[in-house]
Amino acid sequence: MNTKLVLLIVSLPPNPSSLRVRVWRRLRAIGAVALKRTVYLLPDTPDHYEHFQWLAQEIQRAGGEATLLRVEQIENMSYRGTTRSSTSSISSRRRSAPKSSD
């Protein structure tokens, strides 16, 4: 079982505020879990790593700072708890998403 995680640490400039919204929406869309206000994590898969790489580059281009890390363990946090948080976060967003009208 792959128990590694990928972490994205971000520091965004105060302006433009649209960058904060864009980053937040992207993190939410990929199912990232906030470990702290500026630290997000996902299980380490090629897709997740690529999403975080892309987002880090976007943040840096906009004048912010982004650091991408691969870790094996975070003290006091289990891999199962992390994946459950990520999965339940995605599930709750799907349930609350507005239904498209055909």
C-alpha cells in the first residue's frame, strides 16, 4: 500500500483576491484536504502530484509562493484518516453541487 502523501504549502499575495478564489476552487475541485490554512494534502499519486505541480506554477506566476513536498507520514495523522477526509470531502461536494437542468 502506498502511504505517501503530497503536500502543497502556499503563500498568496493579498491582491488580486481573484487569485485566492481561483486557488481555493482548484484545491476544492481536486479534493485537497487542508492540513492548516496554507497547507493542503492528497495521497501521492501521479495525477495528484501533477495537479499540485500545475497549481504551484500558477501561484508562482501570480507572485505567490508554493512549495511541493512528498512525505511518508505526518505525526498524529493516519493515512486512513487522510483518505477518509479527502473522500468524504469529495462526496459531500458532489451531494451539495447544484443539479444541471436538462
